[in-house]
Amino acid sequence: MGKLQRIFIANRGEIAVRIIHACQDTGRTAIVGYAEPDADALFVRLADEAYALGAAETADTYLNIDAMVSAAVRAHADAVHPGYGFLAENADFAQAVIDAGLVWVGPKPETIRVLGPKVAARRIAAEVGAPMAPGTTQPVQDAAEVVEFAREHGLPIAIKAVYGGGGRGLKVVHEAGEVAAAFESATHEAEVAFGNGDCFVERFLARPRHVEVQVLGDQFGTVLAVGTRDCSLQRRNQKLIEEAPAPFLAAETVRELERAAVAICSRAHYESAGTVEFLVDDGTMSFMEVNTRIQVEHPVTEAVTGVDLVAAQLAIAEGAPVEAVPGLESGVTPEPRGHAMEFRINAEDPSLGFVPFPGVVESLQVPTGPGIRFDSGVAAGDSISSRYDSMIAKLIVKAPTRAECLRRAERALAELHIHGVPTVVPFDKAVLESADFGAAADWKADDGVANANFRVYTRWIEEELLPNLPAETLEDWRRAGEQAMGERSGEAAPVESWVEVDGKRVTLGLPSSFASMMAFGAGMAHAGGRAPATGASGADSDLLAALLGGIARGGSPEMTHDGAVQDGTLVTAELGGTVVRWLADDGDPVREGDPIVVLEAMKMEREALAPATGTLHITVSVGEQVDYGAALGTIS
């Protein structure tokens, strides 16, 4: 096969920018398709060519196979790179790309079909002798089947989306009475995020670390482990901080994880980049899943191995063997050089329980210096939509040792300033100050030893860090969120917009007064700001409750969503998103603290709690979009 010259990127945001860079670094043309809200997004501006997908909703654009393939064909692309998320692990999409005469940059459709569904991957893992906790090998049909599994294997259990990832469609059940609600929530969340609500069940390990192995496979049957990563720093089962190599693992544990990962992927005839994920708990290892795509945290592996994983994907898609990938010429797993950490920069307010916040990035100051990499999907002036994931950028830090990496990360986070939306940066700083995370910081990759002082596990944030935060830290987070939002400027700057001609963009400059009178494309519409955080300046206990609990607060009676005024305690939304379902009916009695409504924003469901005891009066219907601070109803 000759060189793949024209690459269509079937994705958006930060990963689209990353693939654009890889294409341009290797002398290829980077082409993107974009939804209307992304018309002026950074990835669209950086691409060599950009084609409108002709719609606004995700289901009609980034999740629409026909729209994506048609755009790639219209652009005369040679190949399609799916990135991560959206259709990246959709075998039907991969097949549609191939059927259109294009090259799919990823594993073959049949490989995705046997490894993408988690229950099928578990069967292959069992065949090759990979370590694994008890679990179902077929999707469960209803809550009763989940209850039966719990009776046989005990609690806690995890209900997981068959096609899931990023914590979406995953619910942990500790009590038998929670099964029905957890099953309903997991299946609904999976359906919304992945277009398939199938779920399976497995025994939930008590305090596991999340350790994964990066692999690369080629068309000649070679699969190579490229290194390990630790991704245990999670909240709501979504990763926040990752590092490579995975620290404090015995050498024999690393060897077994890498052996199992290669065996699983070899059995499935794996090509391209992929990740095999495991749970590790006091030496007990359990296979979780295979991600048949490039991973969000791939930069930390790149940092310690020198392997450009996206460029490797493109080369393998052209027919190159793994041994031809720079850094892998020896055909063996490369020894890590130094230590790297990645901090996902999410548009979320940690003082309000990591509530996602759409808005406008008014200014952005990026850290610099040795060992610093900043992969961003936004620039100053860009909008962050509630339609998409809350991650807007990634800060990657590399240093010769873990101790130096921790110090460099502290400096880099101190230099990073994002104005316009709250971010998780204050939380990241608190993690670095924790003795649990920074334990034995002089550890080196070749030590190959466990460390009892490194106490981080997948629920460490919820169970250890947040409940023990000093009151002043909580107050610092609250102030940081307010300062990030800042004051809105008065006079708008001149507006730059554009027109598209055959995939080429021509920039136009317009006075702001003129542009404001026109509906000049979806890219001109910025998400609104944030109302004052009702109750956020109260007692420290209220702040901690926000961190660990619900997302709705009570307020004084005021104008409701439909313009009517109601007596009683107002139920307001502390995130902008969609009302997914009410957990109580209009007129029902509710008690303070009861979950009463589920909101969905940036691909994640959150429950809102009743702020008072009384009778619920609903003013917002299921399916409606609500802004931060909007009235959802009252309790009288």
C-alpha cells in the first residue's frame, strides 16, 4: 500500500487536534468534518480542510455513520482516523469506511466486534489464561438477573455497559435494594453515550488500582506491549490523572499484565494501537476490557518511550510492521525512560462536586519549560458546549524521576491559568499535596517494588481525599471557581469569522456591532455564563456535601422555568444540561436529601437531591435543556 496522504478525522476537540498534528508532522493532509456548534472550533481552524456536516446534534453528526462516511468521500480522503469516543469503537462504522473504499486507521471490524463488547472480550481473556474476577459472559437482561448474580457472588458488584468507556454506563451496587435503580441508570446512560444499552455484571474489587497496558499490533501478526500506565486517580469512574510507567508494581506483576495483554490481542488478530485494562488489588489481577482505539492518556506512554503512537497508527494502516515504528525497532517492550503524568483539564467546578460547566474560555495561559506538553482542544475565545465531554485539554509533564515529575507538575499547574470557566486545576493541586499520592516519590521505574505508602485506588478521591480535605482547601476551591468565571468584559472585540469554499476556509473580519445583528453561523454563539453559586459560600459542611452529594440546591421562591411564581423552596440546577427523568411525580411527597431528578450534561448523568421536605411541584419536563441555576420545580 502506498502512503495515505489525505486523512479524514472523524472526531472533534483535543483528539482531533492531536491527529491533525500527527498528520502534518508526517506530511499528510488533515481533513475534518464538523457539527454546527463546532464551526469555529480550534480543530476546525487548524485542519487543512474542513467540511460542514450540516447539523447540530451529535446523533446527526459525530455519531452518524452515513454523515461521516459521506463527508470523507466528499473530501476525497484516503483514510479515516476515528480518534477516541463517538464512533471510534463502532465496528459498523469501520466496515462502512472500508466499504466506501477508504482505509480504516484502527483494528479490523471483526476485531472490534470480538474485543469491543466487554463480555466477548472476557471470553477471549479466559481462553488465554488472563487473570479475571467473576462476571457474566453475556449481557444481563433485567435487574432480576443482576440480583441473582449478587446472591451467588456477593456484593459489591459493578454493572457495566458492554460498549462502555470513560465511566459512562458503569454503576457500583453495595446494597441489594439499589440494584433496580442502578440497572436502569446504567442502561440508560449506556444508550445515550454509546447507542447501545446492553450491560454485564462482575464482582467489584474493594480497593483496586487501575493499571493498563498499551499495545501495538500490525498486519503480520505481531503484537507488542509498549508499556504500562496507572489510571487510578478517578472520580465517578472517570480518569483525572494518569502516569507512566505504573509505579510501585512488582516486576512479576508487570510481566504478567504485559503477557496477558499481548495474548488477548494476539488471539483477536489485533492491528493498530489499543489498550488492555486491568484492576490490581494487593497482587490480585483482574482483566477489565480492551479499548480498540487510541487512548486519552496515550501521551504519557509517548513521553517515556519516545514512540509517537498516532504516527504509528498511520504507518501500520499503510502496512508497516511494528518493528518499523521508530522506538520499537528491537521488537521488544521498550524500557521506560523517566516518568510522566497527565492531568485532564476538565471544565468542571470541584467545589460543586465536579459539576461540568459550559461557557467561554476568555483567556488561556499555558505553562512552558522542559518536559511540558499541553494538548488542547480550545484556545482563548472558544466556546465549550454542553453537548460534549467536559475535557478541554491535557497537561503532560515528564521528568527523569517520579519525584522530579511531581515537582515539575506543581510548577506547571501553578503557571496554568484558564479564565472564563472553572476547571479541575485546584483539585489537581490538592492531589499533588497528598502524602498518599506522593508516597516514596524517589521511586524509579526499575525499582519494581510495591510501596505500602502509595494508597491510591480507583475510589480514593471519594473515600479518602475529599472527606479529609481541610476547610481552607474547600474554600480555596470555591474562590478559584468564582475567580475563573471572572467579570464579563463590556465592549466586544472585533469578530473574525469565515466562509467555506470546497473545504478551504477564508477568514472575514467584521465589526462586533455588525456581527451581533446577524446569525452568522453556529460558531458565533457562545454558551452563557454561570449564575452565582447559591449556597456555595455557606458552611464548610455544605461545600463538602456538594463535593460528595447532589447537584441541586434550594433557594427562595422566584420566577420558575415557565414564568410562573411558586411558593416554597426552589429546586435549581447546578449544571447546564438535559432533564433525563424525574424520580418523583408532580405532587408527590419528598424528603430533604432524596434523589428527585436526573440531569445529563457532557455525557454524564447526575442526580439532583431534594433541598427540603414537602410536596414536589415540577415545572420542567423530561427532555428539556436547562441552564445553570434554572428552576426545575419547587417543594412546598
